[in-house]
Amino acid sequence: MADYTVTLPSLGDDAGDNAQVSFIYVNVGDAVEEEADLMEMVTDKATFNVPSPKKGKITKLRVTEGDTVKVGDPICDMDI
């Protein structure tokens, strides 16, 4: 297995460059499938889920609910 850092993806042209973490669906130690929802994020214009880009196991959460995150910032680590 290899370490992989999941970052906040681009939010699109209209949504700006940061979002607030409103809900975290996973815990450290959870196994996740590719495309499984990791977190719910909120911007001024939209609420959306961040899907897992890979299949793996969550090893570290880098944010907590209520945190504001910029595009490209790490949100969690996983072994893939």
C-alpha cells in the first residue's frame, strides 16, 4: 500500500476557491471504495460531496467539521 493525500478538488468557475466542511462521512481506519463520499462541503453557492479518488483505507483526517478549506488543500490521507 502507498500513502495518498486527498485534496479539495476544483469547485468550478462559479463556486470560488474555498469551501467549509459541513459533514465528514468517514473515520480513520475506514475502508472506502473509489467514488465513495468522504465529506460534504458548502460554499456560498452550493453544497456538494467530495468523492474518494481511489479505493483505500483512511489513515488521517486533516480537517474537522466547520473548517474552511481552499482548493488544493489536503483533507485526508489514505493508503491505496
